[in-house]
Amino acid sequence: MKSYTTNTPVFRDTIKITEKNDRAHADIINEAPIQTFQNTLCNRQSIEQLKQSAVSTKDYDPEVSYQVGDNCLYQNTLYKCVQETTGEWNPDCWKKTNILEEMKNLEKGVLYPEFDDSGEVEGITSFTDFLDSVVSKIPLVKFLRNFKAGMKFVLHAGQLVTDCVTDRDDLPVAACTVKNLMDLYTQLNSDLANKTGIYIIQELTSINQIEKVGFYFIEGISQSLANSMGINNTGDYSMIVTSVNGSGGVLDYGTGFLFSPRLEGNFYYIRIWDNVPTAYIK
């Protein structure tokens, strides 16, 4: 036989036992004793931790401010604080306890932690505040309290507007809904152009964007194109295109008139020759 031990025991609530049909192999026979031994080692570790806690527990000090859950020794007896206290010893603020009871409380505190679940924590007014509060060795109950307060500042899927019905101004809109609206807007512009000969260009950056004869609303012209045409780039343009001639997406020749309420009564006659636009003010 050989000695067995482990530095990383794992506690389990059940152990395996041999059955009639199991092979008579040492690994199978040893499985249950090994698990029992590992459970014992886990329990021993917990007891040693509590012993260390008890040894390090100091005598009651009237100069210290004790919080609920703190421990102290008073007249060689271990006590747990049940009400915040300081100054002269007040038995109403303390409850006698022992190592075994503290073990049970430790297990209960991990499995069923009690914490302030109101969602209101002083100093946490944003998700960044919550992240800043998450530091090394933060107590579990404090983390859970801060976590609930911080989650109020996180955008949840249920808060997203996914339709065009609500008129509330305190809700964000889902990206898919914005895309659908933009697709409808683009389609509307296309339908409007196809049916009426009216076209909308948000920014004219190339004269090749003028493809057909018709009426164009042009919100703006890029400065480089305006410089090459020799126009005062004022914005808010409308343009009547009277002729186009080109192929392959290139406007070789054409004519038109460019208007803007910012031109103070003037307008431009536009001439495109060999794909080079020139503006003449009128």
C-alpha cells in the first residue's frame, strides 16, 4: 500500500460506492475513500481558517467603531456585533458566538448572502462609479449591493425602441430600426426620382453624380469641387439639369442652372465639357 494526499482537495456532496458488477480494480475501490479524504481536507481547511480568524480577533476596544458582523473577544468570549456600536461595552449590540456557529454563518453568507438590495448606493451615480468600486478583496455583500446599483445605468435590450410607434423621448432607438428608417428614406428618394424627375443629393462631390435631366436638391457641394467649378460654396442648392451626355458613369457633356437662396438674387449657369464643369454667374 502507498500513502495518499493532495494539496488541492475538492469537496463533493456525494461519494461513489462499488456495485456488484464493478471490476475489482484498485482505482475503483479507492475512489470512495479518496473522495471522503478530500472532503475531510476541505473541512479541515475551513476549520483552520476560522481558527486563524478567532486567534486574530482582538479584545473589545472602546475606541473602535464596530460594524454589524464584526467580531471581538470580551472577557475571553467570542462575540459578533449585531448593531453598530462604539465606546463602553453594550451587551445589546453583541451576540455570543463560537467557531462552529461562525462556520455555519460563513457557509450561509456565501450561499445565501444578505445585502442591501434597494439599488440605491451613495456615490454610485453611473456605471463608471460601479466599476471604480470593484477593487481587490471587496466583500461579497458589498459587491452585490454595488452591482445592483450599477446595473441601473446599463442599457438593456428591453429599453430599446424597435418600432416607429412610441413618441417617448427618454428611450434609445435600436440600430436595426435606424437602418430600416434609412433604407425607407433611400427608397423614398429613389421612388420620388423615378416618378417625378426630382433627385436629392446630400453632398455633391463629383459632377458624375448628375446622371439624368431633371431637378436636383443638393444640400452641399464639396469644397474641392466648388473650387474647381469656381463657385461661392454657400450650400442649400437646387439645380435644373437641362442636358446630359455621357456613358459608363461619366458625365462628359451637359448644361444646367444652379440656384441658392444664399446667392442674393444671382445664379450659376453650369457647363460641363469633357467632364470638366465650369460655372458662370448670372
